[in-house]
Amino acid sequence: MADRTSSSTTIKAGKAEIMAVIADLESYPDWASGIREFTVQETGADGRAARARLTFDGGPFSDTVGLSYHWEGDDSVRWELVEKGNVVTGLHGTYSLVEGDAETEVTYELAVDVRVPTIGMVKRKAEKRIIDSALKGLKRHVER
């Protein structure tokens, strides 16, 4: 899972405000298209999710997976698959935040592996669609 897809957006808010939205996993269905349910199973010392279960509807397929989270304050969060789903067999993601004067650049990286053999270009297009949709939803949710 070496290849990752990445995209960035600028949000008119500080990184602490943005990371608070990112860290509220159980609210993702309110603003992230395709996310049906997020359940935090375990929290870390900082009160943020350490493990969670994600159920999503990705168009041609739906799945439920278990994820492990690693937080770097309000600078970044990365997650990885710890429980495979029926379709998803590998998943690594990262949100990285860099604060400027009146806005923050948010970069989302994602790599997904699925049971069905997929051409690399098709896989990256799907990852790009997931990333762009998530960044648009995050921006809209934070800036409203």
C-alpha cells in the first residue's frame, strides 16, 4: 500500500477548531457523504478516539471496518485498518493541518485496498473522489 492519493483545501478557521470537527468521529454522518455510522470503541488519554468502527456506503459497495487512530495534537491524525471488512482489506489515512494567519491548509492522504482486483488508476480515482468529498464536507461544516 505504498501509493497514496492526496488533496488539500484551505479552511477559514484555526487548526484547533478544524481538528475538533475531525476528532468528532460520531458526527461524520452529518457532514461527510457516504459515512453511515461511526462508533468510537476506545479513547486515548487525550479523550480522542483510539479505535473506532466505520460503516460507509461507497456507491457500488458498503462495508464496516475497524480503525486505529494516532493523534499529533491539532497538527495531524492518522488512521489505519485493524479490522478488515467484507470489501476493504487495507486502509491508511492522514489529515495534516498547517495554520496560517486567518486560515488553515488541510491535507488529506488516503490509500485503500479492496478484495476485488482493481487497476491502480481506477483505485486512485476512487480515493480522489472520497478525499475531495470529505474535504468539501469538512470545509462547508467548519465555515458555516
